[in-house]
Amino acid sequence: MPKKILILAGEASGDLQGAFLINSLKKIRNDFEVFGAGGPNLAAAGADIAYDISSLGVVGPWNAVQKLPIMLRMYYDMRKRMVEYKPDLVIMIDSPAMNMRMGK
């Protein structure tokens, strides 16, 4: 039975680092499934992306306020999916505002 990995990358740099991690893991073993939030790099590495974070980058407080409803929806949905998915491993990259809460 393949191991389940939930990966949460909240920013473009996390998407890139997560993809490097997944591709490196594939060199060691290939019996795992990756699911979560990320961007095109994680998707290209084989992750099943529930939320594309490409459009969620924010600069400045007004931009953050505008995207808050989308970010909250993603947070609550990913939290629900995490319970349903029952991952063997959770990897949280960047985005401490979301990932610190999710880690609890």
C-alpha cells in the first residue's frame, strides 16, 4: 500500500522546494502518493494539487485582505481533507500564517 504524503506549499518558493523534495524522494522509492496545495512545480513532480497557489501570492495588506476569503476557504477545506485523507506524512513549506495553524 503506497504511503500518503500531504504537502502544503503556500508560496511559489515552497512549490519549487516541494517539487525538489518529491523528485528526490522518487529516486529513493516510488511507492507514495502526494496530495495537497501547491503550484505547477509540484503538479509536474506528480502531486495531486487540490489548490493551485499560483494566484495567492500577496504584496501589501490590501492585497492580503482581498485574498483572505479564498485563503480561509482553502485552509478549512485542506484541514477537512487532511482528516479524510489520513496522510502518513505532512510536509508544510512556507506560508507560516496557514501552516502553523494547520500544524496544530
